[in-house]
Amino acid sequence: MNNKVLADIRKQFKLDNQRMQITEILNIYVQKETGNIYHYSGHPFPLLERETQELFLANFKKVLSGKSDEKIFDLKFRHNHSDKDNTQAILYKSLKMPANEWQENMLKIVNKMFAGGSYEFDVVVTFIRGEYVKPKQKRDAESEEGGMDEAYSNPFILCSTNKMDQPKKALLFDYIEKEIRPTNGLDPIINLTSPLYGFLFPVIYDYGFDVNRILYYTGKANQPDEQLIDEILQCEKIVTALEEKDSFSYILQSVIGDKVESDVIANVYAEIGKLALTQEDEEESEPPTVDQKDIERILKASGIEKVDSHKLETAFQDIMLDEKHEFKATNVVPKKIKIQTKVANVSIDPKDFKYVKYITYQGKRCLLLEIDEDVIVEGFRLETGNL
């Protein structure tokens, strides 16, 4: 799912917004001991108190926040035509059905999610149903008419799962009794600030949606619930950004060996960084990728004159189990390159790694960092010496 579209959807979660029309909300309380539904209640969302609406809207934004392939995953449903009661079918039918039938279907999904297990805490699963409206074009600001021109209406269902917390003991001021007293700490609260996981169905694009895909959110980066994805949502297997980064490094080591000059590493990340930047700000649905042929080309451009194509293909098969796998360019370039030594730890942006040299001086190994500004230490400007 495109980041700009996702950012626009998040922005629309606000009160009295014509572009985000939430019709119903359903809250389902699940007990930790049994995984059974203890209570559920559904209401028209506009009838909730405004303060309650604001709290939920902030929570829904969280479910649509995070870096792609770390906390947000664009999943593709597995086609299982023999299972007429699969999650995709339930969600698709629920987009336009009456409120009571919609609630029954959401209860089916929750029963699937918590079947046969005990958990560390009670949870509340919240579903909303509504429409996200995206105008085809904005009306002329000088026009006397208001409203929007032609617009695309995208029906959706959003799920947010949140843990129940016991409130901490605290002191409060009782305005009626005019006294300071401790809170009773008996009523558990819904932790809306840190959703455990959630999803948005269907995946929405610039001008339309895809019912064959679902957007999944996990509260812990690079730790998606594989059982939920495989058995409940019934989606294809995914690879996290961390897994792609590690696998990419293993493939490079398999081809070029454990030892490499700093210039080669700098050039590799620079070449991939160029790919990532080409589409970073563009409204393309698919991010730039790096396949086996791209890696061979990048290694040659980075100073590795002889690249063993057979060794590269074997590495893909052994590590990714698929020689046709395509790495997302944004996943394989680290945010920072970390160099750890007993003397000091250095963190460098990949694009600046070309200024780092590993040399031997007077029989001692040294890390040489090229800079173009003065060095200030505890308010002192260091004098420049010569090797």
C-alpha cells in the first residue's frame, strides 16, 4: 500500500470529517483465562460522546502507523475457494450488510482469533465500518459552490486489538468532598495508545481498493503474529524488513566472502540507495526492488570485477529458497552502519560510509574517518596533526 495514501487515510481520522464517515463501532471484550467473549456492544459511531470518539480515532491512527514491513504489512489472501467461511469472504460480505449481521460476522472472526488459548491479559477487540472518500479533483478555491467534485468512495472495515491494563494507584482531588484521596484502582482501562495488532480491509490505493489484500499492523516491530496471518487471516507468508536485511547480508557474504574493503560496502549501499530514492516520493503502488540480476550488476559496479553467477544463484536458493526473490530496496539499506570496537562505537549513515577507511599505521590497526569540519570536544577545538 502506498505510503502517501496511508498517510492521507490517517489524516482523515478526525471529528466531523466528510472524507471519513464511520458508521458503526463494535467493542468485544475477551477474557484472558479462556479466550471467550465476555461482553460485546455495538453502536452507531456518531452517537458516541465526542471525547470517546476522539480517543478511538487516535487509536485507529496508531493501527495505520509504522514503517512498511516492520509494523505495517500489505498481505495477500490465499485463494481457498473450498472454504466459503474464510476470513476474506466474511469481511467482503460485511462491507455492505445490515448492522446486526455485520456484528455477527465480526464475532465469528474474534472467535477464530481467540479459539482455544489462554492469554496474559484481557483484551478488547474494536471493529469499525465506514467509508473513506477521496476526491478525484479539488474544487476551484474561487468557486462559489462548496463540497467536493466527483469522488471515489472506499468502504472499509478496521480492527484494533488493545490490552486491558490495571490503573496505577494515584492521588486525586475530590471536588465534591474537597479532599485528596487515593483512586480505587478497581476499574481496568483500555490501553488505546499501544494497539497489540489490527488490520484494515480492503487495501486502498490512489483511486480504488483491492479486496484480495488486507493491511496488517503489529505493535512490535518485525514481530508479526504468524499464526494470525496464516490461520486466521489466511494470507500468504511474509518476510519482515529485518529478515530481508539479514538475508541480503548473508547473500553478499556468500558471494564476496567475509572480508571486503570499505569502498565496496559504501558503493553497494550507494547503488541500492539510488534505487530507493527514485520512488521514495512518487505515488507508485509498488516499491523499488532488487533481484538476483540487480545484485550482480551492483557488485560489479561497486568494484567486484568477477562475480560468480552460479554462487549467487545458489545463495538465493539456499537462503531465500527462491532464486527469483526480489528484495525491497528500502529494507536492505540500514538506517545506520554501526562499527563497534573496544575503544569506541561509531554510527554512520550509509551514504557517508565512503569517508571511512580501515588502515594499518605503524603496525597498528586504525579507523580513519575523513571529515571537513573542526572537531569540538567538551568545548575545546582540537588541533590538527599530521601522520
